[in-house]
Amino acid sequence: MIFTCEEHIDVAIDEYVEETEQAPDISPVDNNERPCWFCGKKAVYVVGN
């Protein structure tokens, strides 16, 4: 699973698809304490299963 902010959602989707060759599930983050994997801002979405 990749936690991502609004700005990096496209990068996260591309990375997930490249690694798994499947379309990811995209859900809002339940816990706003999670950081974005790309920039460290608060994550808004979780990409993955």
C-alpha cells in the first residue's frame, strides 16, 4: 500500500501499476497521521489492496 497526498496520487498509481500490473484500489486515509511516501505531507489517499 502506498500512502499519498493529493499532489502525488498519479505517481502512486503509476508506481503501483508498474509493480503489480494490476489496477489499485484507492481509498481515503482513515488516519491523517500517515505521511505521503513521496513528500512527507499528510496522506489523503491509500493506493493498493
